[in-house]
Amino acid sequence: MNAIKYLAIALFFFVSSPVIACKLSGLEQFIEFKERETTIGKSTARSVALWFIERRDIGGISSVLVFTHYDVNDINTKNISAERLRNISKLLAPLVGDVNIEFINWPKKPKSKAAEKYYFNTLGISIQPKCMETDSCCGGNMR
């Protein structure tokens, strides 16, 4: 009898719950560079630009974070990362309008060769959607 009572309570909460899951997707892009390279090819540049324009035009963009890492023990990786950030800023500049973009070149201590290859050759772009300002992200075409 106890099991039936608990099952009935659980069923009541499940059926009457107005909770709707909301997941925002497509708000990050990661660009993998060839080792020691500071530029991306035309197809990657086009892909990033189209992704950014789509995000901007669908729901608006509040702010953008562009980040990369460099090896604290190697000044060359810092210079390479800085150049990558400059190049991406040239790509995004005509697309952003009055959106705030923050560029960060983070120092990182390498832990392994595999991690070093990934972190020091990857640049991330993260978008904060406009709907976060109004707490309206789960309505309309963001659902």
C-alpha cells in the first residue's frame, strides 16, 4: 500500500509539473589552428562569420568573449596567441556593431603534450545572447 501511495504522489508531480527544459545551443565556436600558424583559411573564416551573423540576426548578441591560451614558459606562444586574437578581431569587427567584445590571452602551464597541442592551438569564441538581459531565452526561436 505504501508503494502505491508514493507512486501516486510521484505521478501527480510528474503530470502537474509545468517545468519546461530550455537549452541554448550554438553559442560557442572553437577554431583549431595549425601549430605556430596565426591565420585561418577562407572556409573557416566564412564558417565563423556565418555562424556569428546567424546568432546576431536570430536573437541578438549582448557580448562576445574571444579567448586563447599561451604557454607561460614560452614567449613565442604568447605572441602567436596575440596575433591570432588580432586576426579574429579583424574578422568580427565589421559584424558586431555596438556589441562589446572582450579578447583574452590566458597564460597556462602545460600539463601534458596532448593538452599543450590542444590548448595552445585552439581559440574559442563565446556569445552571450541578448535574451539573457531580458530573461526571455526560452521563448520564440531560441527554444
